[in-house]
Amino acid sequence: MVTSKNKLSLFALGGVYEIGKNMYAIQYDNDIVVIDCGSKFPDESLLGIDLIIPDISYLIEHHDKVRGLIITHGHEDHIGGIPYVLKQLNMPIYATRLTLGLIESKLKEAKLTAETQLIQITSDSSISLGSITTTFFKTSHSIPDCLGVVFDTPEGVVVHTGDFKFDLTPVNEQYPDFYKMAAIGKKGVLALLSESTNAERPGFTPSERSVGEHIKEAFSKAKQKVFISTFASNVHRLQQVIDAAEATNRKLALLGRSMVTVVSIASELGYLTIPEGMLVEADLVNKLDSDQIAILCTGSQGEPMAALSRLASSTHRQVEILPGDTVIFSASPIPGNERNVAHIVDNLFRLRAKVIYGSGTVTGMHVSGHASQEELKLMLTLMKPKYFIPIHGEYRMLHQHGLLAESVGVDKNNIFIINNGEVVDIEKSVAYQKRKVTAGNTLVDGWGIGDVGNIVLRDRKHLAEDGILVTVITLSKIDGKILSGPDIISRGFVYVRESEGLLDEASRIVTDTINKLQIENANHWSSLKISVKAVLGRFLYENTGRRPVILPIIMEI
């Protein structure tokens, strides 16, 4: 537990050794400030799980010390967990105008708007959160209104960069504030927490503006409909798609719930400029000439239920991809999504579409929103931290970022690569790492938060691998004899019509087992169920090599 007086503590509750569900915290004395509250999608091993959010057990335990939640920007891996976390721990939220708009949409859906305090900030804001004074500086990323955060504590200044890159020609002309960053570094930075997503990439990340010309060129060359898929939250990319549609005299239709939501919020708040009459409903697409329409849709990561996936499998209710249509992937696959994306690309080629996909450096249709090595070194050089903690990345990225910090003069002994829950304490300007707080994954399944654990997941995996066999038996309440059954039902185990002999033999074994137990006067329900499961389990494994979930249902009448 982090309870010592006059101690500065820095720790991650999510976002290190992983990409996604970012959440970090800074604590001084009895004041805790939380930074970001993201989510990430589960992999194939987490059957039935909808979302993963950070475990906030430590914050709940110390709820009286939590002063607020600061959000650096509006991407899902930084705001996706907010509705679920607020149901466990209510706290004021500080964010910029667009970020608040995206958060408010989530809170309305979760019916949490009335009880949540939302406070708008800018890069010029200064807020006092107990003993911690917090200020901000502008950064560039793939969504507007991104901030780096400066925490002025009695122990010293801590800087959290948020996600950033140094884009010198940003689409929205929101330039990174070099002057303020340099001034912060000149004042003195005790510790820097900096994102590491592109720490393995040499050089500089290209400007987002470079993508616009490639999109416009592809639109002008297309003879029929143009479909373009990107992250809904990449507002800068959305604006460039809108500009390309305008330049080529195309109407624009939106497919995908998140795309419609983000475009609506961003345009309403003035972050997107859409010519009057450009947007059309999806059901009008087939009524327009094919060279007069473009479709902006979700699904660039191969999500099975997203718009592009349904288009590629010809199951979308309103729009279809025809031979000669152009489909553009304006995003690179996140590690782990490559197979799903490849499957969709295959389906698109089967539809005889013209597909522009692959690395953004090859197609020109995508650039990263994250800093590459030279930009990471520039941030380190501007801040000149005494201590450095790389965050937001898998271990190899954090390690590489640590090497970059060494290369620009940070003492090797002052670099801490921490896992989620590990604490870096600083007392009298001396940092050390000895303790942990509770951290990990909280699984969201429907409206359930954290109620699905390892045992439930193990059962789901068991069901998925070997299926289930249900045996239903009705006994007489008077003498315990079998009145009907056993009726055996197989789901996901064997095909009944092809396994009648196996199931008849299983039924006979169940009958013999129950009769034997009754003779031995061991006819208590629990004994019957345990014995039926054991005998039936051995028989099925010997004959099939499988171990289905066996569910005996015994009724008395």
C-alpha cells in the first residue's frame, strides 16, 4: 500500500506490457490523480468477453483520496473504460472539449450523465487537485485536442506526455507547443512518463497531411464507388476523406455506429467541416451514380461485426460492393488483427473489387499518430528528466525506449521499466521500486463488470472444445425407481444421428449406475449425480477420446 507521508508514488494500472486500457496514477500523501481510463478488446482465448478494462481495486480501496480523472485525449484505449469504472468509483473527469463530447456520449448510453462531474480544460488550464497542481501542453496526435500533463508536486515535477508525435504540418493546425515543453524542461522535470508505441521505428513519423493527397488521388482515379475504412476516432483522417470527396464531387455515406457517432459529435463541436448536402443516408447509395458516391466505414481492423466485414461478405442490408468498386484500408492492422484483416481482403478480391491495403508507408493511405525514435528522443531532450518511466507499449517497446533515453543522457540507473501495479516511489528526490499495488484485467461481459473469472472462462473453453452432454432422468419419489429416461442430449459433442449406438450405450450405463446405487441405498441426489458423471465420463473418453461437460439432470415425481 502507498500510504507513507510526503512520498511521491507513480504507478500504472494499465497500459504497460500491452497496447490498450491505459490508466496511470500519481499519488502524493493523501492525494491520488488518475490519468486516462481506457479499454481494449479481448483475444480469442477470452470467450464471450466484450471488453477488458483496468482493475481499479487500489483506487476503490483508497476512494477518499482520489481527486480526479484526467483524460489526455479521446481514443478508446484512453476513454473506453470510463462508463464501467464510474459504476465502481465516481470521480470528476477533466478533459478537453472534443474529448468531453465523446465521453458524454458514452455516459448517456450508460445513464451516468446526471451523476458525473465533467470539467472542460484547455492547454492553458491550471487545476489544483489536493497537493498536486496540474497544468497542460498541446501535443499532436491523430485526434484533435490532445494534451500532455504536468504535475507539480511538493517532491518535484512529473510529466505525462499522453500519446503524441511532432507533426509540424498538422491537419487542424494545432501545433505541438515546443516553447512550453522547453520551458517545463528548463524549470526541471523530476520524472517523465512517455509513450512507447513506436519506440522500435527509426526516424520521424510522417505528417498526417501527407495522407490527404494520396486519398484524393485514389478518389479521382476510381471509376465507381469508393469505400474507405479507418478508425472512427481518427478525426484528422475523417476530415481528409471529406475533403477528397468534395474535391471529386462525391456524396459521402457513413457506415458503422461508431463512425456515425464520432462524425456527429465532431461536426457539432466544430472539429469537422462538412459541406452542406454532402452526407447522404446509406439507403440512398444504390440510387446514385456509382462515380458520385464514397462510403466511409468502420472495420479497418477486421472486426467481424463491423461494416466493412459485412460488406466483404455481402451481408450488409443496405449497401453492396460490386466488381470494379475501390476499397481503401486507411489504417495499419494492430498486432494480432492481421489474420482478420487478411480474411476480409480475400473476400473483397473475390468480389472483384480494387483493394488498396497493406503498410501505410507503401500505399500512402496511413501514417501513425505516434512518435518514432527521433521524436521520442526530442521529447526526452526537451524535458531533461532525472527519472524516466516508459509507458504505453509492450515490453520490447519499453525496453527500446529506455535505450533511447540512455542515448540522450538519462542515467541508466534512473530508468524504470515497470509492469502494471509496480510502484516507483520518490522521496527526497531519490527514486526506488520495491512495492506493488493491485492491478490487472477486469473483464466486461454484457453489463457484468468483473463477474466473469478464470473458473467461468475455463468452463467456456471446455464447452467450446468438447461440447456438452446432458442426461435427463425422472425418478419415482416413492421408491426411487426410474420412471423415464435417461434421455441424452448432445450439443457440440457428437452428431446424434451418426452416434446412436454410442448414446444408447451411454444411456444403458447411466441406468445400470442408478440401479446399482439404489440397491446399495446410495440414492442421495448428490451421490447419484457424482457417480453418473464419473462413470459416463470414463466411458465417453474411452470411446471418443473427448471429455465433454456432463450435466446430469435428475427429477423426482
